Amino acid sequence: MNSKIRLYQFYNQIISNSHCGNRNTTSGGSECSVFLVILTARIHLLPVCPSAGTSNTTMADPNRAKEISEEPPMSRLFIICGKQITKEQLIKHFEPDGSIEECVVITDRKTGQGKGVAYVKFAKTSSAARGLRKNGTIVEGDTRPIKVMISASYNRDKQSDTSADVNENHFLRLFAIVPSSRTEEQLKEEFGCHGTVTQVRLVPDKKNDKQCAAYIKFTSFLETALAIENCNPQYKAKFCVPRSKLQQEREQKGQMPVDSASRKRTHSPDRLSAVRGDTKLVVICSNQLNQDRLWRLFDICPGMKYCSIITANEINITAAAVYSSREEAQRAVDKIHGLEYPIGERIIVRFEEELKEEIITKDALSQFGPPKPLVSELVQCVKKAFFICMPEAVSVKLLTDAFCRFGDLIKVYLVPGKRHGYAEFASDIAANRAIQQLHGMQLGDCRLKVLECAEYTGENKRNRMEH
């Protein structure tokens, strides 16, 4: 910050000297002018520094101030579009949705060409909610559909995980302070003029018996935004923080009690991912993307902890993006996988475990020949193979891929919450081959123990108990 203050002070000194100095010096004046242009451009890239002690309005770029404005919340859209699309085209495309405060098309500093990324800032959150409906539409003069989503904050710290969830589907509830005399039916009728109210919940205020907290849920993000903007200002209505976000904050503060279910021993892959929390995605993209662009792209989806480049070559880049939960990582996959950025260069986003399974399939299982089609589950099971995954279970998809290579496989399933399961075969030969070949097989980090399943009928069980 001190360096920024000194730069502002130096700028003011140069300005005053240029006005008070000898104006007849042509060469010195031209050099000073060029220097001032460069210095001014550099200063405009810095945030406004109130402690610099200056009132010169040229130092604060008004367009930049609008660009980073976060009020009202979630009123700015992030748009991925063609590189040739201009600011005027985007304004014309989104103007019917509401008043636009600012439209910024990100361009390359050297060439001036668009990077295929833009921001549209609306005066109202409801206008941005309407603009979201233009996801997948085509801007006039272009041929490719655009991708539209709520933009994350410019101002948040990239290293922190306290960012607001920008998944619009999580913001269907509003919080308001209403008189304690109001009933749920009255509030449902009052807020019903803004949209379909699905739930109203009143919580008494322990400190003030004349008011209470109201939680009102709608069917869409747009309806919630309209209700907040148009309801009684005395209600001080605002969006509710999603429950998942509150839970994360409590866990970080150590206020959440340990879930008794999480204490139970389990070897299910789905259960393990929920307990461990963090989910890693592997990203393969164009080498035109650098660390900062990748971070900004994946930071659009809430819950990202970090994003870093692992390897890079002349053709593509391999990176890792880590999210705080599998649900948030899945949202990133849904939004970004297959996206062309830059145009013509598709981004591949996969879960790390899925990518590992593909490598395992190609390397370890190729010796058993290609996968064979499954037999209908209507066919009677002739023999079962019992298997144990050590130390932890792998996915049923990978297990099926392993057992089906011996033919006549009906199905593979894991016992819920356990690391063992069964493979059902329609023939003895196929089952015996699978047991013989897969016993002791290493599938990535998992070692398979495959045995013949001893099936007992009711009569056998009874005899066994008698003995």
C-alpha cells in the first residue's frame, strides 16, 4: 500500500511541476507528456487509494469503479462468448432484461482482440436473473451460443474459502424482519404477488417480542429477487445464506458436532468422498490459458479451494482444481466440461478417480481382452464370485469392467457401506476364470481378493446349525 501512496504523490508532483515549469521547452515538454500518459495508465490500473491525500478526480476511473461494484448482490453476469463479440452487441442482447450499468469485454492488451469473456452489470438483481435465461442463446451477428452465469466477486481473496455461493438455485429463500402480529398465511398472501411462495417460516425474536424473523421460499431465483426489491422496505429483506454455506462456516469454526453416522466404519466410495470432503478435478485445456485465467474460470463455480497447473507442453495444459465438496465439483464439471475456451479449443474436466480408472482399464485389464457385453439379469445365476477390495472399495463401474472381460457376467454389486461384494455369472467356466485371473489383481490403489462364493440353501443352513 505504501508503494501505491508514493506513486500517487509522485504523480501529483509531476502534474504540479508540468504546470509551473517552463512551457517553452518543447523537447522536455513532449517527454514529460509521454511519461505522464504512461504513469496515468498505470495508476488507473490500481484501486483508488483514499489515504493518498488527493482529490484529483482523474485518478479514480469511474468505469473501473462500476466494473467492480457488488451492489446489489448477484447483479453481474459472467459471459463466455465469441472473441469477435463487441460491447455494443452484448448491450443490445441483454438490454431487454433491465437497465445495464456497465458492460466490460475483456481484451488482449497487445492485440486488442477479445478473449471471449465479458461481464454485464445490471442495476437490479432481478434483471441479472432475467439475463440468466439467455444462457445458450446466440448473440446477433454471431453463430455460437453464449454461456451465462452469475459472476463471482472480484474482491474476494483467492486463498480463502469464504466466498459466497453463486449457484442461483441455492438462493430461493429470503430473510425478512416482520411484525410479530403477522401470520404465515398473511405473509404468503403478501409475498405471493411477486411469485409462487412454497414455504413460510416464522421465528420469534427472543430479544424483541414485537418482531420476528421470516424465512420465505420461492420457486425461482428471479421471484426471490423481485420480492426483495419490491416488498416493504421496513422488512429489510435480503437473500438467505444457503444452508450448506452455513454448515461449512460452522465446521470451520469448530461449532458443528461430529455426525454420529460419520463415525461408523464404511468402505463405500461415495461415503468416503463425503467424509473426506475435498474433491479434485483434472483439467486438460489449451496452452493459451495461464494460471490466472484458469483460476478465474473455475472460481465462477462456488466452493473452489485452489486451482494450479500441473504440466504444460506445446499443445495443452494439465491442471488440478480442488473443490470443498463433490456436489460443488460436479457443478463445475457440468458448467465447464466441453466448453470451448478459447473458441475452437475444448476444455476437458474429469473427476480424478474417473481418470485413474480409465488408465487402470487400459493398462492393467487389457491383458484379459476387450470388455464383453453383460448378460440379461433375467438369466439365472449359475455361480457367484465373492470379492474383497483392500484397503478400500473402488467403483462398481471399474469392477464391472474387470469381471465382464471373462464373459457371461450378469451383474456386479457392492454390499452397501462395505468393501466387499459379489459378481454373478451365467456359467461356471466364466466364473472360474474370473476367480483364477483376478485374485490378487491390483487395480490402482486397490488389491482384489476373489473367491468362490459358498451359497447355502435354507436346508443346508439348518443342518449346519444342528451340527
